[in-house]
Amino acid sequence: MKHSSRLDLADDVALVTLLMLEAWTSRDESLLPEGSKFSVFEGFPGLCDHAAEAGVALWSSFRNLDCDCWIDTATDFAEEIVAYALNNSITADRRTLNLRARAARNRALREGLAFVRMLVMR
């Protein structure tokens, strides 16, 4: 993995983590099945672990694309992952994260928000 790829990955994981935290904290606990946001992720460290996996899945799906609306795409993905966990009372497994990330990629391509990155030959 090139240095710039590692930085891109770190940026994307951090972004998804912050966006998931924002989506998580904005939920009304009284409306949740178990009455607590903490129960689904087993606390804040669990949310961070899950967000890191989600960030890697999203980065993997978009790594060869340029995305015009990256913040919006990442926000939608993060909200979807948090909603999945809170609605199902369980976090998404790796396969589900990858499927949802691939769906976000396909949606961005379909809407013209993402484009295949052009390789520059030297």
C-alpha cells in the first residue's frame, strides 16, 4: 500500500467514524428497542471498532474512483450503517458492510457523482 493510499484510508476511516458517531448521538434513546444506544455497540469503543470496519469497506469500494460529493456519500453510508445496527439490535457483519459500501459505490456511479480514476502514465 502506497503512502498516499494509507493516508486516504486513514482519512476515510476517521471520516466514517465521526459521521457514525454523529448519527449515533443524534438518535433518541427512548425510541430504540432496548432503550439504549450503548447496548447495540457495547459502548463507545464498540462503535469505533465497527466504524473502522465500515470505513475500510467504504474505502475499498471507492479506492479507484474520484467522488465529487464524498462527504455526502460517506454521511449517507454512515447513517445507513448506524440505522442498520439500531434497527436490528446488532451491528452489521463484514459481508453486509461490504454489500452496503458496494451499493453506495453503485449509487454514486449511477448518479454521476463518482468517476473511474484516470491513471497518469509517466
